Amino acid sequence: MTKKQRALAAVQALKTEYPEALCSLVAEDPFQLLVATILSAQCTDARVNIITPALFAEYPDAESFAAAELKEVEHLIHSCGFYHSKALYITEMAKMLLSEFNGKVPGTIEELTRLPGVGRKTANLIIGDVYGKPAIVVDTHLIRLTNLLGLVDTKDPYKIEMQLKKLLPPEESNDFCHRCVLHGRAVCIARRPKCAVCCMKDFCLGAVINPVR
């Protein structure tokens, strides 16, 4: 089986296992999704979803965040970790959106990564989920799963993004990443993977059960 064949097999297996490839972050619009994704760095999506209702009730848009007192934002996001830097990133990001993008979340990797606190992972999530463009969102689950599957041979997020672009059908790439997150939480759990019940055990190079070497 070539890498390309294994990638296509993984796409199909995960699509069957998880028909709805949904982002687990809850947001009502592109700006709120951008804020939630910044908050999710080194924090679980579940924790972010606990924090954001009160946060967005107080600051629903870029205008309100741009005018916010930093300490008030810090107080509302305190439990998600790294709250000093995240509060600064979000308020400065909101100001930049207003001054350079007329308050609209941009739709390219290049523009998005100019915003404070926005790296390629966040930018890819936005262009995939908001703008429907091909995207590779490289998080810890995708890094672990694609290495185990033998699709990539690196832990470097940028290299993984570039390698997967060559293997995944563009129209499937964004959903594939969401499904890897779901599978990483439910089955391919770090340090205790449930290989016996994995939908990809027959072709995963890292499978403990029926390994393919």
C-alpha cells in the first residue's frame, strides 16, 4: 500500500465512522470562532466552550473586544490557561481587524497569520470551516494519527501540513482533520490506543493489533 492509497483508505474509514465532521468549538460567527480557536491553544475545546458563553455575552464582536479592558478579558478567560497572553492577543487582533480588514475576518492564510495570536493551525481552521477552502489543521491528534498511519514521518506541524497536502484530496482535507480529532479522543488515545476496535487497524502501520509492517 502506498502512502497515497493509505491516505485515501483513512479518509474513507473515518468518513464512515464519523459522518459528521464537525468542529467541536462552539461559535456563532467567524469572529467568535477565531477567538475560540485562539483560546483553545494548550486548552481543551470542552473548557473553551464553558468559557465562551459569558465571554461573548460581554464581548460579542470585534468592536467590543477592541474597546475592552484587558483585565476584564483576563478575568473571563482565566481558567483556560495562558490568559495574560491570550487576552492581549484577542484584543489586539480585534483592533487590527477593525483597522486593516474593516472588521471582517480575512480568508487567506497570509492575511490571517498577520493577526496577533494567529498561527497556521488557527488560520487553516478558519479558511476551512468559514470559507470552505481546502485546509490542513495540524493539532496533536492529527500529528499522532498521521505518524502512526505512516502518512508522515515528522512532528513538525508545517512539514505535516505540506506532506498531507500531497496525499489528501483537497475537498476532503478539512473534514479529515476534524475526524482525526474525533478519532483521537474516542479510539486512538495517546498512550492507550484501542487498536482492536479501530476502523483503520488493517492498514495502520502503528496498529498494535494486526500490524502492517
